[in-house]
Amino acid sequence: MAVIRYGGGSSAPRTAGRGMAPAVRTQPVRANAPRLGPMPQTPEDTAAGEAAAGGASFVVDMGSSGGGGGGAGTSAAINTQYKLATDKATAKRNRKQADYIRGLLSGTGYRSAIDALLGKVGEEETRQLGALDTQFAPAKENITGAYTTATGQATTGYDTLRNWLSTNAPRAYSEATRAVASPIDNALAAYQRSQGVSTAPSDAAVQLANLAASGGASNYNSLLNTLAATSRAGQESRLAEEQMARLGTSNLLSRNQAAALAALAAQRATAESGIRSQFGQTRLSAEQAAIQRRQALEDALRALVGY
């Protein structure tokens, strides 16, 4: 027979039927229900079962004796009353926990810490991307400055060369004195004319001599003109070569500058990609954590409400 001994001091009789009941074992039973879920257990929850049962605590005497069954009925009734009170307290606590979880899920409260972390991640990413400009700007300025200096030096050098070529142009042939043929007068022919004698026999020889003199001067002058033209052509060729060399040097410097700037831009792009990839992975991990936390809250809510 189970006899209930109340914590307040009163107890049911230890005898029933015939004789004394044997020695009994006592087992304390507390009305406190175990804590469930993320909500803290309030004093109202922990005392709900005791208050509903009508006392702070009670003790069940586990014994047996022959005789009537009135004690067993009383024990069953009290046990039923205690179970109802415990179930009521548990249901009340579960409702509070469910409302608390619904409140978290209805907004962004469940991920407030994650959003704060993402804000810090964005600030640090912006800071590091800005540092790239500070890091690569001097190198870009050095490349541009070197190109400007080299271009200026090349221009000065080619200008000096062109001035020298123009000042020292070959003029030996172009400025040489040209030959002038002097006519030949035959003294014999003059005497013959004074005497009324024909000069025909000697005119041919005089003409031939004058023709030879004229042809020799013409040939000499023609040679000078040819050599002068060749000198002028050589001068023009040297000036053209200077212009071509100037243009080639300018193109080479431009290509070198473009290649250096492209290599620098590639390095910066690689560094920027690494920064964005790193912080992108951090954001992804944070979002995964937020999804997992929401899923855990939804699972806890389903366990509390039963669906």
C-alpha cells in the first residue's frame, strides 16, 4: 500500500486493515519539471506544479499491508492531480518558448550578431581595397615619370642631331665655281679678213677649238651638279633616318610604358581579387551560420508546438 506523507507534517495513517504496516521506504518527488528549450525557467514555472498540487512537496511511502483499498484510491487521485499540474506548467512554459522563438523568426533578431559581423567585414574589405590605391599609386607615378623623362631626353637628342645635320650639310659640290668657256679668236683669220682674203680655211679649226672648250666646261659643270645632287640626296636621307629613328624611339618608349602599366594593373587586379575572394568566403560562412541558426530555431519551434 502506498501512503502519502505531506511535507506540511500531516500524513495518512500508517495502518490499514489488520495490524501495523511494515517499515516503509520513502522517495521524495519534486514537482519541478525539467528545463526545455532556450527560454530560461522562471520562478513562476518552477513552482507551478507545486502550487497546483496544493503544497511545496510531498513524500510517497512505498509499503504494503492487507486490508482496504481507500489508500490506493487516494494515491492515484493525488498522482493524477500532480500530473495535470505538471502538464499545465510544461504547456505554459512551452507556449512562452514558442512565442519567444516566433518573435526571433518574425524579424532579424536571430541574426543580429551575424549582421554586425558582416558590417565589420564590409568595413575591413573597404579599408583593404583602399589600401591598394595607396600601395600601387607610387609605382604608377614612377612608370609615368620615367616615360616622361625618357621621352624628353630622346627628343633633346634627336633635335641636337637634326640641328647638326642641317648645320653641317655637304656644300662642297653645290658651292663649287662653275667653269665658263672662253671663245678663241684666230689671229691668222683676222689678218686674212684685213687683207680681204677668205677665212674659210681656218674657220673650221677655230670653231672646233671653241666647241671643245665649251664642251669641256659644260661637262665639268655637269659633273659638279651631279655630285651636288648626290650630296643633297645623302643629306635628305640622313634627315629622313633621323626622323625615322625619332619615331621608332617614341613608339618603343610608349610600348614599354604600356607594358609596365599593364603589368602593374594585373598585379593590382590579382590583389583585389584575393581580397574580395577572402571576404566573400567570410560572408558566405556567416550566411550559412545564419541559415543553420534559423533552421535550429524552426526545429525547436516544431518540437514545442508539435508540428
